[in-house]
Amino acid sequence: MGKGSRAERELVNIFWDSGFAVMRSPASGSGRKHPQPDVLVSDGENIFGIETKSTSSDVVYVSKDEIRELKKFCRKFGCEPIIGVRFDWKGWVFFRPNKCEQTENSYKISKDMVGWELIEGEGFCKQETL
């Protein structure tokens, strides 16, 4: 099991333990026939489609194609697109794509950016409330 799969499973368990219903997509982004998020979560009021990344670096880049597909799915499904990044030694941070810096081909997220809090508790850094 790769690092990304471990991180997704960790996130799924954290969401379940925090009272959310969770579905994890079985295939990685480029191997999917149809657009879909890595993780789909709901607390009964809000639904989020989450594209996840895990890194030991200070910066992660998410391709514009991945985010375009995430947004396409979320529009059709009626949920909000979110990027979830697990920075080693920091924990999970969540971002709305339109709040991220963009390069020519990617959305750029650094570990110093302030994200949003979907869940309080272990494994999540201090963030603004979503």
C-alpha cells in the first residue's frame, strides 16, 4: 500500500470517528473512467468531495486537470470541492481550490498556508473554520 493510500485510509477513519459518513474511491485519479473525488464525506448537512495529497515536502502541487475533474463531479453531485493535504509532521489541512495559488498547470499549496477545519482533534492542525 502506497503512502497516498495510507493517508486516505487515515483520513477516512478520522472522518468516521468524527461522525461523518464517508466513501473512498477505489482508483487513483488518472485511472478513473469518470471524474470522482478521492473521498466523499457528509455530516448530514454538508457534503464535501475531497481530492487528497500526502507529502513530506513543504509544498504540494495538484494538477489543474485533477481539480477541473473534481469540480465537475462536485457540480453534478451537489457537493463542495475541497483539497485535503496531509503534510508530514503537521497533519491534515483543507483548502477550497479557488483560495489556492495557481501556477500555469497546477494549484500550489504550502504547509504555511492557513486552511479550513472540517474536524477538530488529533491529526488536524489549527485552522480557520470552514
